[in-house]
Amino acid sequence: MKPLTGLSFLTVGSMILLMTTSVLSQLESENCTLIGRWAEGSCYTVLAEAGIVYFGNGGYLQIMDFSDPLNPTLLGRIALPSMVRRLALGDGIMGVADYYGGLRIVDISNPAVPAEIGSVGQIGSALDIAITGKAAYVAANDQGLVIIDLSDTTTPVISSRLALSGNSAAVAIRSGHAFLGCGKALAVVDIADQKHPAEIARIELPDQVNGITIKDNLAYISANQGGLRIIDISDPSHPLEIGFCLENKRLYDVKFVGNTAYAVGYQIGLYVLDVAIPSQPIKIDSLQTLKYNRQIAIEGDRLYIARSSHGVSAIDISPIRAPTLISTFKTGSYWDGVDVKGNYAYLAGGENIRIIDCANVAGPTSIGYLDVGNYDCYEVKVRDHYAYVAASGYGLEIIDVAAPAEPVIVGHTSGFDWSQGLDVSGNYAYMADYGKGLRIADISDPQSPTEVGNYDTIGLAYNVTVQEPFAFVADYDSGLCIINVADVTNPAFVARIKSTRYTMGAAARNHYIFVADGDSIKIFDISTIDRPQKIGACSSFGFARQIQLMGDYAVVANAYAEIEIFDISDLRAPKRVGFYQTGYGVNDIAVKDDLIFALDEMVGLYILRFDPPTLIDHPQTATIPHNIALWPNYPNPFNSITHFDYEISIPSRVKIVVYNLNGQLVRTLIDEEQIPGRHTALWDGSADDSKDVVSGAYLLRIQVGKQKTDWKILYLK
């Protein structure tokens, strides 16, 4: 795996303002519009009720009829903002722990038309959820336990938050107590008063808690490498471990039929245990061929497993036979690479390739699928009717996509370390082979690609960009390695651009190279190739890992759930001018015409349009005009610091202040004469007395000469 991942402006007089988006979208984007989305991804959760199976498919809550498991039928599905991490059934509603999207409440009374009716965001990473009565309990990672009042499911309200030591990843409820997996411990919280929950006990465990299932007076803990731990909770204030089994196995979930427990581990399959004597669980059967298992649901003689990139498997657990696999419904995968050619987007991830028909960009659909076997696919490039795939240990895989609905493998190499990036130029494929550096294959015969040259870089090769006669290898903590490939049989080192963070991608144009370097993008003049000179840089608000060029803009894949757009018209002063938040983390991007195709690791493909800031001139009425261009502050909302960019065309007195919604002055940021040009103001959430303000909405006012404009910003501690 790759390490690491409206504001409406007021137009006044002669001011020049920028077009922006609505209040809703402004919280998620700046100068970007979502055109279409295909949200399939890994399956982490499954729930079965009354013959219907509910599961996560990346960003979709998917609902299917599995009465005939060999031919399951889609009833309905709904795309949610982030990754569907866990599900909990309420009265006619489904509560969804939607990772960065918080709690989402979906009306499932009509499974064919699921509808989101309520939500609570800004609660950290929602990893698990339990619903009892009129309350939802969310395990919110570093935010601890969040209790939400569901008296009105259309307007759920946070009752309380409880910070806990250790990241909260699992939650279960019993008799006025919440049991949470907090790192390597089980925490017990008294929730009798939902507005004032209190931790009353804690028991340390051998490893991280992945899941909690309560049966009678016992909590069964699925631990990361600690197997199944059995805790007596008859006295919640004094939990006591009484048994364990499957030690040193990575378990994720356990469910019960009477005294029979069914436990799944990530790589170890399904285990059947007799727990009639809880202190002495006994293994009675197993189905160890199943991998990537996350969660179990049981209904009758049918068991369903959420299997990450493999989808949902139906298992026969009739008592008269050993557990038997009936069928597997394929969901999406975890996604790494994307390329676009014609009307199709080609996605690489997990052990498969997906081909998405984007002729209707508002409604992209999957039309082709290929399972490549036991190798992870990281990057894809399409030339003519072939897709070239960086396929980990396989190296290079070549797929004929002349018929997009029926892709076919035609050739591959072998003997690679871990190929995860590539570029194609002429008759050669250039591959970034992790610990082995640059590998070059002759692809003139697609059925028999042959390695012809290599260069072992000193770092970890993540990606490669070719602008002949040079290959630029993103070498992670060793920076960007420039290699002369004029003679592909004897590639030669030219220069190295050192990294201040981690270099994972680059894009070349003429005699400039643009580098995605973790916390920033950097621009180098390479007209003297053996002595590259840095000429410009701009901070990224996440982890910049890939970069593509689109006219005067650089589009950056940010591993922290964003694409970022930088204006590079002035190479010496690049500026961030747009972003779009996706559901989890952007691994790759492609651009075609004026569209951006952003591939999120867990929630699939976003098709976006960048709307460059547009200056609007108004007739001048003043003798001396005061012209200004405003960019929306970023990020918004923010919790540490936010930036305000503006540009004035003539010498002017500029005053920028922050007010609360009662009209009281909070902070004066700038009050001075300024020269023409672009300027930046910063606010760190503090008042003029240096004390932090409370979370909430504030008004920012900028005054240039006699003209003013206000807009709303959101501060979250």
C-alpha cells in the first residue's frame, strides 16, 4: 500500500468581485462544481433484515434482495458524502457512520427509493454506530463518543460528546452503558444521563479493538492481533476477561446463533466456535479461503460477509453441513489510478480494472470489469486500444480494451518488486518499481512486453513521468530523480531534486517540472537539466501526492480528501484558487478538456468542472476608483487558521475586520495603506485580546476606500 490516504459576495459600487458557490457547496468546495459521480468502493459493513441485505459499497448505501443469492436483485441505493463505514437499523431508518460525513440518517421505508432525511456532521471520523431507542451512539475516532438525539430524525441534535483516551473505533450498547473500543482497551461509559456521559471503567487488551458484540452478560471483542477476547460485563464497573481464542489472529467481527459464534478475520477467513462455556471457546469448523473480511450479518441459515474490495459473500450455515460459500456480489474496490480516453475512464484498484462510461458525465456507469488475479493494480495509462497497468509484483500488465465491456489481458512482465506507477511513451513503458527504481519495458509487441533497461534509485520509487529524453521518478523521501533515457538499455542519472517532505508525483511541461511534494507543490526550471532551479512554490492544505496540468492551472490529488487547484500563470507565484473535498482521500487525477476526474481511494470517481475566478467590471462612478478582486477564504470551515486573498489595482487604504453575528467587533486583521497587487490576510480564530473565540459563524468585512463587502466564515475548534 502507498504510505502516507454561498458565500454570496456583495457587489458594491465599482468593486470587482469573484463568482462563488452556494453556502452548502462552499463548505465542501471553492470554484469547483460536481458534474457527476460514480461512488462504488470497498465494502466494510453489512446488515440483513427481513430478507433484505444492506451494505456499504464505497460511498453508496446499497440495498439488495438476496432471496436468490445466486441472482441477487438491486432494490435501491443512495450516494452519501463519504465512506459507508457502519450501519445501524432504527425504526424505518438506517443510521450510517459515514466516516468524514458523520452521521447520516436514511429513510429506508421504501427500499427502492432510499432518501437521506437528516445528518450530523463535524464529529470527526465516524467509525461505528449503535442505535437504541431515540438515540444514536457514534464511535468517532479521536473525537470519542458522540451521543445524538433522534427524537426528530430530520433534525438530529448532538446531546453530548465524551473525549476518551485512545481512538474510538467500535461501540455497543447494553443496559444504560456504552462499551467502546478505544485503541487497545475496552472503555465502559455510563449513559444513563445522555447529556452527561461518564467513563466508569476500562480494561486493557493485547491489541486494538476492531469490533464489539454483546451477548448476555459478555462482551466479545474482536482484536487486531489479539484474536477473540471474552469479557464479563455483568458488573460494568469491573469488566473482567474470562476467556480468549484465535490468539494472534486479526479479527474484525463476531456474531451468534445460539451458542455458536461465527468470527471473521481479515486474511484468515471464517471460524465457527462453540461458546457454550464462554471461558473455554472451542473451534468446531472454518472456511479459510475467504479474505479481506470486515463484518458479518446473519439471517436464518444465511451468513453475509462484508469483504472489502471483494464485495458481499453469502454463506450457507445450515446446521447439517459445514459453512459453504454460495455466491459473492462484487462491489467496487479501493482505488489507486485513473486515466481517461475518449468517453471512458479507466480505474485501477485492488485486483481489478473498471471501465466507466462517461459519455453522460452527469451519470457515469460501469460497463467493463476485469479481475487480474492476485496482484494489486496501482496505475493505468491508456494508449490506442491498450491499457497499461502497474500491477505490483507482476510489474506491467497489458489489457486490450478495444471492446470496453470485455477487457482482455494480452501480456505481462514478471519479477518486479512492487510496481505502482508508470508512464508510456512511444514503444516503451516506464515503471516506478518501489524498492528497485525505474524499470523500462519494450511494448512494441503488447503480447510479449520485455524489460530492456533499469535504473535503481536510492529511494522508494512511487511514480514516473516521461518527457523524452528524460524520466522523472518520484522517489518519495529521496525527492525527484531525473534520469536520461535516450538509450533505454542504459538509463543514466542526471540530477536529483531533494524533497522537504515526500515526493509522490510530478508533471512536466516544456522546460519546467511541477512536483507534488507532500505539504506543497514546487516548480523547477529544468532548462539546464543537470542543475534544476526552484522558481516557485505554494503550500498544499493536505498531502499532495499527484499533479496534472490543465492550461494555466495545476490540479493536485490531495491524500486528505481533496483535490486542489493552483493558478500557475505566474510560475514564480503559484496560488491556490480552488478545491473540492471528496469522501476519503484522492489518490489520482486525470484531466480531459475542462473536466477533472478525481479518484478517491474509498468512494470512487468524481467528475468536476473548475470554474476559474471570473472578474466582473462595473461602471466607475467615483472620481478615484477602488478596484479589488476577492477570493473566498480557505479553508472554510477552519479550526486553526484561514487565509483571505485579495488584490487591489491602485494604492488604497484597506481595512479587514471580523465581527460576531451580534455585530460586535472581534478582531481587526488589517488597517493600513497598501500598494497595488495581491495580498493575503490570516485569521487564527483569536480575538483582539488574543483569546480564542468560540466555535460558530462570523462575518468578515473588507473595506477598500469607501466600499465594503461582507461574507460568512465558520470557525470550528
